[in-house]
Amino acid sequence: MSPAQTAPPVELQSPTPPETVRAVVAQSAAAASAWAGTPLRDRACVLTAVADALDAAADELIPLAISDTNLSEPRLRGELRRTTFQLRLFSSVLEDGAFLGVRVDHADPQWPMGAPRPDLRRMLIPVGPVVVFAASNFPFAFSVAGGDTAAALAAGCPVILKAHSGHLRLAEATVSVVTAALRDAHAPEGVFTAIAGVDAGKLAIQDPRVKAGAFTGSIHAGRALFDLAQSRPEPIPFYGELGSLNPTFITRTAADERRDELCDGLIASFTGSAGQLCTKPGVVLIPSDSDLIESLRTATLPGGSLLLNDRILDGYTDAVQSLAGDPSVEVLAGTIDPTVKAPTPTILKTTARYVLEGGSSVLDECFGPTTVVVSYDDDKEMLDIARSLVGQLTATIHGTDADELDDLVSTLVGKAGRILWNEWPTGVSVTYAQQHGGPYPATTTHSTSVGTAAIERFMRPVAFQNVPDRLLPPELREANPLAVPRMVDGSSKV
């Protein structure tokens, strides 16, 4: 790694000028080779150093986060712990090396396909500079040093962070902490940089030196960036998480057996973080004759909460008023007051028949503390609703062992990236088998932005055929000097 560098002051509260954006991209591109060539253990140490620095700066960062986002201190401290945990988790992935997907096929003159097999050695390598667009609702875990940044840096890719306008003071402070940690850990200069402003983000994603993009946000903004990435002379992958309704299906037997539990669980899930979670259950299918509906009608809902910013408040107010203004939708619980700054939770209700007969706008995402109960008369209606859905991040079933749900499960597998049984979708564990992504419009690709598999988004495969051992990357050499897990002649081994 290069000697420590003196980083310039971070300035993000004003839009980054075009000439600065181009200079930042050039700096990132210049760092790509050195960062990709950094030994895995050194790269792991850098990620750990960033995590340590963020933990140490918690008392500086948390007050800024509270001021910028209106989120509570306990929520933000938990989110910061999640952020540093995932940095350390990726560090452990680097130590292991299995993420490289190394495969070695030795030459075989008797290969059964009828022609000799050459010596082939395949592995994943970093794609190059990545533009990461920070999210508004997770100012730590999906922002400056969040999952996309952690995965890209772990993959060996420099990151150009496009700060979110909703928490620029926090972003500025977090970028300063991260860049100082990288400098002290002797990471290559330019391996992590930051820009601000809509136009700056657009310019960066179109720069030919940028090789991938990652985004969490609205369908409108994400689709616009996706189209820019795809319309370049050299199209690049754009990993966008764009939105989700996260439908929940409650069977008749489950509603009868666990009415109070389901009532409390739903309320806690859709009101958590004032409903500003991409995994919030936005529509809930409940049998029309179930007492659960009446329990929700008479339930005590939490008080109002400030939303992240005025733009999100305006969007939420417009969406919930539009839903409630539909003559086939009733307000089941709560109130709607477009004049308040801290909206209270609301439960709306309609019928499966209405949705299936053309009221599909009920199934549009409403980002905030609202959910829609859709009452169904029989299992066929429930299944028909499932079949009518577009792509989702999650789909949840609350059922019992007595329920026959094979058709529902198989339908939801085609609609969502994560299927839950008798749990609620809010809360996404950072782990090895996690899948946070689903068919469009939930995400733009069939990848995950949470968990260790997220690293694969920022890598591409390359194979070496009959290349002399001395010219191969260490991970592919016959002696396997780094002891990387790999498949050799079809068998897994180290």
C-alpha cells in the first residue's frame, strides 16, 4: 500500500462542480490498480481500521445524525453498530478468500467431450471504480460507510460516494472519519472519495472510468440513474434497490389462533422508524371474516413522529391522501392530517375484489407510517393477489401447519427475494445467506445489497488458459500459496 497521504477538507454541503467530479473520478481510477493489487489480508485490515474509527467517532456522529434525520438516538446507535459490524464481516470474508470463486481445471487429454481440455484457471477480479449513491433512511448502514461501500471496498474497488442531500452534515463528518482511517491505514490515495449534488451523481455514473453503480432509494430516481448507466457507450451494471410493498399473507387459521400477537406484530412492524423502511409491510392480506380486522380497528397506535425530511413528508402526505381518497378504501384506524409535521400511523382497508377488478393503485408503495389491509373471502382471492404482484424485496406468510400453502409459496418465490414464515420483514440480518433484492422494481438486478454475497456485484470473472504458473495471480498458482478455497477438477478443496 502507498504511504499515508494528507487528505483535503471534505466539502459536501454544496454541489460538487463538474471539474471537481472529473478530478475525483480520475483520482479513483488511478487508485484502482493499487487497491485491486493490495493483498487480501491488508485489505481486511483497512476495513477493520475504518470500523474502529467509526466506533470511536460515535459520540461525534450520533448527534449530527439525530439533527439531520429526526431518527432516535437508540435507533442510530444500533445502526452504527450494524455498519461497523458489516465492515468487520467483510474483513473476515477477505481473510477466508472463498469469495474469489477460484476454479482450477488441469489439462486433460482424455476429456470426454471429444477434444483435449486445456489448463483453465478462473477467478473473480474487481470491476474498478464504483459510484455509491447514499440512502436517506439509513444514514449509516446504507450511506457513506454502509453496505455498498463496504462490499465495493472489500471487492477491491475504489468508491466514489455520492452523499445524500438529507444528511449532508453527517455525511461530511463521516467521510472525514473514513478518509482519515484509510490514510492512517496506508490505503492508496483516492480509494474513497465523495461528491454531492444530483448533477454530480449523474456526471459520475456516466464517466467511462466508472465501472458500476449502487443505489438505494425511490423507483423514479433509481430508474433514471439505471437508464443513464445502461445508455452509456459502454453500459455498466447498476445495482439499484428501488422500492417494495412487502406483502404479508395471513391465513384464516393463523388469524384465529394468534389474533392478538399478529395485531401487535403488524403495528410494531409498519410503524417502526415511522414506516420509513424499505421492508415495511405495506399491504396485509387478512380473511374478511377474521376478528383480526376488528382488533386492528380498535388498537392503540403509536403517536406521531417526524419524518426524515420535508421532501419525504410531502411525498408521504400526497400518497396517503391519494389512497384514502379512493372511494373503495376506508380508514380502518388512525387519522390523516396533511397539516401536521409529525404524521400519526394510519391503517387503511380495502378488499381483494376491488384490487383484482382494477384498484391496483392500492398496491403502490407508500413510504411512511401507513399500511393497507386487503380483506379476502377465500384462498383463491389470496392467491390471485399474490399472482398480481410485481417484484418485491420480501413476502411474508403467517400460517400454521394445518394450512396448504404450496401454491402460495411457489408463487411468492417468483415475486420476491426473501420469503418469511411467521415473522415480520422489518429487520434485515447482515449475514452470509441474506438476500436483500428481488425482481424488478424491487431491484434492478437479481443480486443482494445486504450480506456477504453483496461483494459479488463488484467483481467479474476472468479465466487464464495455459498461462505459465509464474504469470498467474497467486490465487491461481498450482501451489496455492495463499491457501484460498477453490474447486480443482470439479472437487472443492483448499
